[in-house]
Amino acid sequence: MDEKILILDFGSQYTQLIARRVRELNIYSEIVPFNKIPKLDGTIKAVVLSGSPFSVTDEKALQIDLNQLIGHVPVLGICYGAQYIAQKLGGKVQPSQKREYGKASLNRFFKKDLFFEGISPNSQVWMSHGDTIIDIPQGFELLAGTESIDVAAFRSVEGQFDAPVYCIQFHPEVTHSLEGKTILHNFLVNISGCVGDWTPASFVEDSVKELKNRLGKEKVLMGLSGGVDSSVAATLLHRAIGDRLICFFVDNGLLRKDEYEEVLKSYHGQGLNVVGIDAKDRFYRALAGLTDPEEKRKAIGGMFIEVFEEEAGKLDGITYLGQGTIYPDVIESVSVHGPSVTIKSHHNVGGLPDVLKLKIIEPLRSLFKDEVRRVGKELGLPMAILGRHPFPGPGLGIRILGDITPEKVALLQEADAIFTKNLKKFDLYDKVWQAGTILLPVQSVGVMGDERTYEQTVALRAVNSKDGMTAEWSRLPHDFLAIVSSEIINNVKGINRVVYDISTKPPATIEWE
């Protein structure tokens, strides 16, 4: 990678947005905690200091050594980053009389500068800060103000440092800053000299070359889930090392209807060296009698490791384990706040490296989810895989509330297949981020013909989200829900009631368990 932008994370809720906006300009960006600044090599073209929930006036304000950055590469301080630079270099920062939050207009420009090239008079920006810069440091000059603050943007005087420093008290990364992307382009391209040639095609080319060099003649083992991340990662590895990549696709008996056969066929169509493992009965035995969600997750994860280890033992010469880790997973593990509180135990194959004594290879660890899909498209993966809704690792095991039996799985598979089929039929599947059906441990009275029934209830769940961290329930048409409900009740013997989940995340989670 010839160029990248380093983003120092001070804990802002918008830090990932900065990274995404930079990448939308075809420039690779990398987030690191404020206290883990790497050595600035020739590939780092600029450094951005993020905002923060902290105040620079607090005794426990997050501190860095600016000498590591200033004068070495162009620096952009956003909000907390700007206030920190101002205070540390001799300016004055104090708490605002009132918190400045919301839309504002850049209606005063004090000096013509490349930073604001092409920006409209009264350009709308987004403020979100509790401190205000009263005086800028010596050796800096004002660039712009708003109707409420004099210091909205300032920069180091030309020649003050070997590389320029820009500071702004608004957030260009949020969509409410209408020309924020232009401002970032000006800083990164016009000022920092980035070329902007980081595209899905260049990522594929660079990754394949890097994987070839790193892996040489080594063999890699990888578990596939049928999802986007593992599929794209496997395809990249296959491009690099061919049949020296061996993939396992395990049928744990908790997949969607006909999914095992369909996905296996799809993988073989891609030329991947995939071994299908039918382990349904083993998973059902491990789950027998378990009703607690955490116990079920652990049983599924433990059995997956057992099956994987057993099958891997039949192979010789494996030295690497491939994983579909993506960038949000990486960021979470090195967050400025530390790992988040565990809401549910993770269903990834975290126990495998220790068990198998393998080195890890993660081809997608630098990509966000939407970027993974774009790379998958570049690799020619079918839309049946790229367009798939996210599906939990424990599968239907956490969509059946209560104990798991093969009969309950079959019941849920049929109902879920009807829901999915109709989402596609009525052109709603791609308008929803994730959809699924949940079998509830509830029976209710119904009437079919002249007979009284006492059967199961299912809940339909459909949400819209960008990354799964927050989610809004999907406003599916009532007529559509009526069709799905009628088809499930009329065709799936054992279900006589269908409900629709209208909970948001938070406070609810997307999955019920």
C-alpha cells in the first residue's frame, strides 16, 4: 500500500465515519488508539486527530506527544483534536457557555486557502462540542468562523512547520456538513498530495500479491459459513494459492432450508476446494435439553471446534487458519475505551488457533462490511452470496427459543423459507438489511376449519441498519405481512399464529437470543 491516512481515535462516536469518508475518496485510512501512534513511515501521507467525548480542560484529558506528528506530515485536528492542538501550542480553550450542537454556517472566511477551495458561502457544517477555542496559538492564522463562534477553522502559518497543521471545530465527516467531503478532499488530495487510487480492483491485486509472498507454498485451512465475509476471504486466498486452500463447510443442522446443498454447490461453482461436513446429529445431541441462550451458544461453538479439529486432524501440512475478520472487529479489539461489554458471547471460531496450533491469516481485516461486498463483486462472487442477509453463527439455534429438536428446526425452516421467498418475490429482500423468523416457546389456541388447534407461534423480524450496531425495524407493507402470515399458517402444520417484531436496537437486539 503506497499511501494511507492515519486517524487517531480519541473515543469519538464519529471516528469510524472519518475513516469511511476518507475511503470514499479512494484513499486507505487506518484507525489507531491515540496512545498507540506507529512510526510515521513514507506511506502515511497525513494524520487526522478525531473528536472525543472528553474535554481538553479535564485533568484526565487524553494526552499525546504532538512532536511525533507536527512537522512530519500534514495534520488535521477535528473538534477535540483541534482544541488539543490549540491548547498544547499556547492557545486558549474554555468550556462553552452552552454546548454547541447542531447545524451552523461557515459565513465568515478570513483568508483564501486550498482547504476551502470550492466551498460555498454559508456552507452548512455540524457542530458537536462543549469547549470553545478562544485564542489560537502563535504561528497560526484564522481561516473561518460561524455566526456563533469566531474560531471554526485555523491553520499554521505557511513555513511555521515543515508540514501544515489544520484545525476545525466542526465535523466534516457527518452528512449534516453538506460539503464536508469536499473539505476532506481538499486536505487529503490538494494539501497532503494523496493520489486516491485505493479501489476494489487495486485491493484485490495488492492482496493477492501480498498473500502469495506471505504464504509461499504453505497450506491454509478455512471454515466457511456461507456468508459474505468468509466467502470473499476464501476467494482471495484461492486466487493467491489455489487448491492449497482447503475449506470446511459444516452442516450443523441449524442452517436455513436447503442452505447446505445450495451453498456447497455455489462454492464448488467458484472453484473452491470445499469439504462438506454433515454434523447435524452431533450438534443436536450437544444441544439436547439446553434452553439457556448462552449455554446453547457455547454448545454450538464447542461442537464446531470439536468437529473442525477432528476433520483438520485428517489433513497434513496445514500451517495457517484463514478467517473472515473485518475491520470493525479489529477496531473493537483495540478501542480507546477497551473491548465493549459482552452482550452475548461471540460465535466466531476464537478457540480454534490455540487448539490447532495454527498461524492466522485474515485477508479482509482492513475492510468495512460494504467494502467487503464491493471486493466480492470485483472477484465475481454471485449475488446469491454477496446479497445474502447477515445470519448468526449459531444459526437457527438462537432463533428457536427454548430447547432445540430436529422437529422444531424443520418447522422453523419451513416458515422462514416462506418469509424469505416472499421478500424476494415482492422485491423487498434487498430493501431490508436482515430478516428472519423466530420460533417462540408459546402455544396458542386457533381454529382451522371446524377444529380447535393449539399450536406454535412464530415472530417475523426484519430490520434496517448500516452495520448492525443499531437497527430500526423495517416498515414492511401490511398487505405483504398478511400474505406471509396466511401462507405460513396454511402450509406449515404446527404453526397457527404469526406476529411481527417492531423493536429497535437498542434497547432490543436484532436476534432474540
